[in-house]
Amino acid sequence: MSEWYEDGLCFSCTQSGNCCTGPPGAVWFSDGEGRAMAKKLEITVDQFYKHYTRKIGVRWSLTENVIDGKYDCVFLDRTTQKPGCKLYETRPLQCRTWPFWPENIKSKSAWERTKKETPCPGINTGKFISSSEIQITAQRKNS
């Protein structure tokens, strides 16, 4: 069965920070990702977990700051003219696979809704992403 995006899609991250805020949620990360983020922040792994994370069930998530009724990822930096991730280079897989999450690519209308509701200025612009690369990215998000 062919996917609606069989001809590929365009996406380039503009680092708008819009995908880093919204309703309450979880930003899952692995232990290795936690260590990389701690290293980037130049703090110990214990300090990282104590100050920037919360445990949900058996998994770890980055914490959120409530700003203007929205839940910002703790690493979303709004102090600069252009908001963005303080840890962009070491951000978790969940963030690196955005917007190619299964729920966002299940249909063209889901993709357009994601573009509008996030809003994500990088969707449908910039770099061409092949359908096979989209599928691999979507599968990685769920791994």
C-alpha cells in the first residue's frame, strides 16, 4: 500500500520552538540522551536528573515550565530574539524525529493539522525528505 506522502515531503527545522510548547505532555529520553544533555550543560548526570527531569511511571521525561498557559520544555529558550532549544545538538530522539511522528503522518489532513496547530513554519518548506526516510524516522520515534 502506498502512503499519501509516497513522493516525499519537505521539512526544515527553523528552530521556532513552537513544537516545544503547548498542552502538558512528556518529552521522553534515554539514559544515554540524559548523559549527553548533562554533558552539554556541563553538570553531573545526577544534577541533570534532579533539576530538569521527572519520572512518569518507569520512564523519564524532561520537565516543563508553564508560561502564558502553555507548557514549555524546560530547555526552550525564549530569552533570545529567536526562541529555540538550549540543547538542540543533544536533544532527545523524540525531538529529533519531529514532525515525522506516526500520528502526524497518518494522513495528509493530519500533516496539515500539525503544520497549522503547532504552528510549524518548517513543514512543507526547505529540505526534501524521501518517503523511505520519513518511514524510518517515524519508526525510530517509537523505538
